Amino acid sequence: MAETPAPASNVHATAIVVGTVGIVFIGPSGSGKSKLAFACLAAARRARLFAALIADDQIFIEGVNGHVIARRPEPIAGLMEFRCTGIGTVESLPHALMHLAVHPVISAESERLPAENETVTLTGTISLPLLRLPVDTLDPLAVLGVFQRELHFW
């Protein structure tokens, strides 16, 4: 029997899909969510992998049958902020299943070795694996692949 979905939560985050993997970038305003997300999208495109934005800066998160779904607010469909440059339009999807959460960090202000097997709960009781990733990472998609090998990015 299908579970009744929990009401969607409005979350300050950026969500993308690379291949068939949903990645949600979480953190405060100005933390580098859009920067890392776009770097992943660009790297995926160079590698000829499917890649698309769900939404930048604001997403609706809901739990459905034990999974986390990210949905875009239609007024911002395809729009992505490029800090100090402007708002650009990129390929986007209306919604996707999320598999991983990424928290952008500043290297000098962060633990050198964070706790292993961190998770984050974005909706109800459903959690996602969490990776902390420095904003200045040169190839964030490759790093995500090293730590999440089932994602097939590396």
C-alpha cells in the first residue's frame, strides 16, 4: 500500500540530477550551493552524462514512500544565479528523486576530517547521506564519485 506523501517543505537549497542521481546542495545564503551545483552540471556535460537543474536557491521537498523528492517552484524554472554575474537559464526538470546531500564549506573554517556516515533529514524521518565539500573544490563531481562510488561519477 502506498504511503500518503507528507506535505512539501519549502527549503533554501539547490537540487540537480546527474545521470540518474539526485543531489541537493544545502546551506545558508552565499555558502556556494549554486557554484558547486553548476560545477557538477558542467563536469557532467563535459563527460557526456545527462545533467539538469531541478531548482536553484529554493526547492520543495517531500517524502514519498521512504524517498526524498525535490520539486521546483515553477516561477523559477530553469533559472540559476551566477553570483556577481547574473541570473542564467539552464536545462531543468520539474522534479527528481534525491540520493545525496552536499553541504558547501570553507576549508579553513572546517574540520579536516568530518564525521563518517553523516546524514541529514530534510523531510519527516527520511534522511540522505551528507558530504561536506569545500567550495573551492576544483572538480566537485569527481570528489563526490570518490566518496559515493555507487553514483558512478569516478
